[in-house]
Amino acid sequence: MAVYMRCLGTVLIVLGIAGSFLAYQSASNDEAYFKAVRGLEKYPNNVLFQTEFKMAEPRHMLLLGASASSAPIGLVLGSICLGIGGLLRRKD
């Protein structure tokens, strides 16, 4: 069980960091959002550009939230699993 917890902790840490990197990369390459922002800057009172922006904004904000939260969550949960694995190894 100690080996399983240590492997799980390592996997969680790696997946958290990789998930954060991929979400950041997707947020920085979100062409629909940046196109909507450029259109809204050019024509601020146009209803079509406002609607396009409101449709693209939630996805972009979720990507930013995922990039900010997946690395710390992966590190915390992975560290907990590594700690439990260390305690189980000492118990044996």
C-alpha cells in the first residue's frame, strides 16, 4: 500500500503541473476570445460583438482558472499521498 500511495502521489504531482501548463497554453491560444475582444474594442456598442464576447468569455475564464488551480491542487494532493506512503512505509 505504501508503494501505491507513493506512485499515486507522484502521478498527481505530474498531472497537476501538466494540466496547469496545458490550460495556460490553451488560454493564451484562445483565438475566439481574442477575436471577440478586438471586435468589442473596435465597436464597443455593437450588440453582435458584445454577444460574441459574452459567448467566448466563460471558456477563457475557465481555462485561466484551471491554469491557476491545477498545479497547487496537484501538489497538495500529491504531497498528502507521498506523506501517507512514507508513514505506511515506516509502520512496516
